[in-house]
Amino acid sequence: MPKKPERNNRHKNRPAHKADRRGNDSAPPAPSGRQKSGDKPALAPIRGERRSTRPAASPALRADASTRKQRQPLSGLGRRIGNDLRYFGIGRAMTIGRLVVTEAMRMRVWGIILIGLLAIVVGDLTTRHFDPVHDILPNLVRTSELTLAVLGVVVALFLSTFSLPHEMTTRTIYSLVTKPVSRLELLTGKFIGMAIVLGLLTLGLGLPTWIYMQVRSAQVQQMAAEQVEQYQTDSTSLETDLEPATLQAIADRGPLAARVFHEPTERLNIVSRIGGDDNRTWLSGAPNHMAHWGFEGLPVQELAEGRGKVVVRAEFADSEASTPLERREMLVRLLDDEAPPWSGSRVMNTEGVLEFDFPGIPQQGPVERPFAYTGGKLWVSMAGVSNPGLALGDDSCVIQVGNRTYTPQSGLRTTTSQTMGKFWLSAGQRFPGLLSRTRFGDLPVGTGGAQLQVDVTVPSAMDIPPQSRARLTLLNPDDASSRRELTFRPERRTSLLVDVPSEIMSGGKLDVYISTDDENVELGVTEMSVRMISGWRPLAWNWAKDLLMSWLVFCLVASIGLMFSTISGWYVASLATALVVVVAHVWQSILGMVRSYGLGFSGAGGHSHGGEAAEPSQVLRGIERAHEGMFQVLGRLLPDMGEMNFGDMVAMGINAPLGWLFALPYGVFWQTLLYVTIMLLLSYLLFVRKEVAQQ
């Protein structure tokens, strides 16, 4: 047998980098020779760091190994952040941004511009328009804005989630970090390059689209001139007042414009014909015609416990017809902005007074169908059930709590049934005797008068007879003799221009009524159906604002994707970014559903036992409030991308206010800048923290 070697030195065969039993640490050997091909090159030291030249502390003053492992990442993270902020150089960041732009050109991202232009042109030429003069340009603007939004979001999502993980996988990033470039400069340069690419993409698609809009605008202008000439040749072919004037304006000015409007002083009201032309508001007595009053500042505790009363006073149009009990039945409804609605049926007395106790949750005993008032804005609504017409006013409804009386702050508003975002009018059985009223006040009265824009619509499935007509009435509320009535043929999308003489607007007041006498036609009106034009702006400037808003949205998407790419791979980062973008567009709707339905503990889900509503406990109410608060916090953390859109406004010919973009402190530009800065700092912290933790 071979003789075992003698071991005179206990530590002869022990690796030099391990500590002996006495606690003495030996420094690891210096690397020699070439580095193996499979090893990652060490990251370069951060700019400004210096090696410590102090002598090693004695073993008695050293902390144990576990304490050093806990403190080293935190101290290293803080040191790196401080050095990166101190030695940040915008020039190095711009150099990295140029590399991103070069890489995008190598990947042929610019081919998306050709794809977008082709989609816009094909979509415009293949779409059938009901009225080419009024429909071509609005549809073209909407198609262009939608195409730009989809392609821009896709490119932003791809660039932000693919670039950094791809460079880490291929180890290309190590060629950058070994240079005197900090991680903050790296991420900032990446975002700057993406913003430049997205800006060039937005401009490259928006400018040719604008040129194509000019071509189509010239065609529409020629069609309008031909129709005006046809009406002048054969005056019997058209029995309306507004179409020739509107077509003449398009033929003279063209369909591309951005209008500045005076807003109505009174929101849209759906009133009954019963009242004639006086200042009272009449409710027709049909179930689809409702009156609304809004209250604020109500005592929450008393109403939540049912210690209150709702009182409505009205005047019957025909007091004799209201004598039978069934002719005095009213449908009442309570709605809180943050609680499920409550509805019921009550009877009004012959003097026109309707009273009912507030349906709160009493301290003792169950109550039928309680209303969980939460303290938000309270709406009290009322409609008749085939009863005579009612005259109502702003102070017709009050809420009494003890010896205190609360009046509505919103005044009276009347509406009819609403679908597709529109209120519907008709002379038939469904909406009998209803018309819309919009009221203006404090209008600037000039010597040449003013101009109104009227937008109405009809159901797309309705076949409109050629002889069908709608009526537009202009009336000064202080002078009933100054009255002007005009007719027009309702179309699926009608946008009309109406000249208003200055004598009708004496005192700066004007009432505008829209109605129809045709039982076969329904008119759809909205809050923006009637607007007073106060100025004209070029559409080119309006389109430029829409492009700027779209670019800001793309930059937001890029910042979110860059943040996810620092902590995950391409697939996970792209899916997470897409999910956040979708939720950021619809989070207001999600929050509304949470407020309306919640968890069902407070009666939203309709839980009942034996026909009696179960009173929720304080614990369940607390859980439901925490559930709603969680969604509110999550929603507030996301940008409201659903509001960052000028497309519909530009398509409707409305001048987009510049204050929405640059007004301090709530302008979209500043909000985007703040959110992008937060995303970049979060990306940097996650990136550096992950790197320090791996060392």
C-alpha cells in the first residue's frame, strides 16, 4: 500500500478563500488567465465609487456573517442610487436613445406607417355613408384616430417590453454596463429613444392622413355645391328650411372646421307640450317622462335610519281628471351616487301633494326594501302612471328632517327614457307630446346675429318616409312674440347650421325647442344637441392637438412596459402591460359597478329572508367599504386613459381646448410627465435592487 502523505499543516489542503476555525478570513485568490466563455463579465463599478483603503478591522470588531449579508444589499442599493443621481449625464442618455432609434429602423418599424395608411384609405373608401356630405369627414377622422391609437399602442408595448429583456438574454447589455454608463442613464435613454420612435410614428401617420383628409374635403365640398345648385333649380324638391343653408355653408367654408361654442346655461330638459310657452315645466304623466331633483349636504345618520320625509308639490293640468285614485299614482325613485337605487309607487292627493317617509334602515325592526343612503349626492325622481300633466318647478320637491327643510341644489331636470346615450322624442304612443328644450343666457348679441349647430339622429333601423319633418323653434323667454319656427328632415345623423337673428336674442337669452309631428319618427337628442357657435378655428390645429394627445398615451404605455420589463421576461411584461392599459381605459366603469353592486352585504345583491330585508352588521358594512376603497385606490394609481382622447371631439367639429393639455396643474401633459417620471424611477429602483440582490 502506498503510504499516506504527512499532514504537517492543518490548512494545507483547505481552499484559500475559506475561513479557518479561529475566524481569520483569507482573501480570495486574484483571477488569473482568461475568463471562461460561459462566465458573465463582471459589471463595471458605478461612476464615483472608490475602493476603501482603510485597514481591516480586528476580528473582535467585525459583525457576524449573517449581519453582513443583511446590511450589504441595503447599503449597496443606497450607495448606487446616490451615485447614479449625482453623476447622471443627459448626453450619455441621449446616446443610448439614438441606439434605440437605430435599432427600431433596423427592425423596420416604419412599415407600420404604410400599413396604417392603407387601412385608413381602404376603410374610408369601402364604408357606405347614409349622407356623404355629413358623414364622410366625421367617419374618416374617427377611423384615422382609431387606426393611429391601435398601431401606436402596439408599437409602444412591443418596444418597451422587448428591448431590455432581449438585451439581457443575448447579453448585449453587458457591453453597455461595462462602459461608464449608470443604470439610470440606461433606462432614461431607452425611454427617450422609444418616445422619439413613437413621435415619428405619430407624425409619420398623422401628416399623410391630414393630406388625405384635404382631398376628401374637396370632394365633399363639391358635392355640397351640386346639391345647393339642384335645390335652386328645383325648389319643390325640398320642403325644409335648414338643409339649403347648411349645404351652402359647407360649400363655402368646407366640411373641415373646428367650432368654438357657448355652453347652454340650462341642461337639456324633455318637457311636455301641455305647458305651452310659459316658464313652467310640465310633466306629461307618462311613465317614461321623469322629473329629477338633486340634493347635497343632507344629514347622513338621520336619513340612513329613516328619520326623514320627501315632499313633492305639483299642479294638475286637469284637476277633475285626477279625482280617481288610479289617476294619481306616481312612480318615485331615490338614487345615491354610491348606492343602489330605490324605487316605489305612491299616491298623490287631489291637491297635488305627495309625501312619503324616507326608506332608511331603522334602529329596530325590519323595513321593506330599505335604501342605504351613504351621504353622496341624492337624486329624487318622479313620473306619473297615465295621469294628467303636472306643472313642476325647481322648488317643488323638498326633504324634511325634523324641523329642518332641505331644498334641491340642482333645480328641476326632466328626461325621457334613454338608450344608446340619447333621449328619444316622438309624437306617437311611446313618447307622447314631448319636446326637448335647451336654454341659453348671457349670450353676446351682435348686429349680425349668431349661428346654432343642431345635431339630432334617428334609430338606424328606422325607414324614414320622404315627407317626414322635424321642427325647430327659437323663442326668447322674455318676449313670446319673437318666435321663429323652422323645419328639417330627420336623418340618421343630421348636423345643421341655423342662423339666429339678433332680435330674437334680445337680452342675451334664447330657448331652443326640438320636436316632431310625425308619429312614425323618433328623434334622438343629447346634452350636446344644440350649441351656439362663437368662433371658427382651422381643423389642422385641432388635428395636431389630437396627435399630441395620442403621443402622450403612447409614452404612458411605453413607461409602463419598461417598468414591467425590468422584473420579468418579454411575454409576462407584455401581458401585464396590456392588462394595465385595458384597465386604465375602463377603471371608471369598473369602479361604478363596484359601487352599484359591491359584495351584496348592504342590500345591493337583493339578499332577503322571508320577504324582509336583512340588516347588515357593522362588520359586513366595514368589509364592503374596504372592498370599495381598495378599488378606488387601485383606480387612482392608474392614469385615466379613457379621458385622454380628442378623437370624437375633432370628428364632431368641436375645438379641443388647449387648456386640457397644458393647464396647470391638471393638464394632460403635466399628468403624463409626472406619471412617466414615477414609472422611470420605479423601473430604476427595481432594476438596481434586482442587480444588487444577485451579487
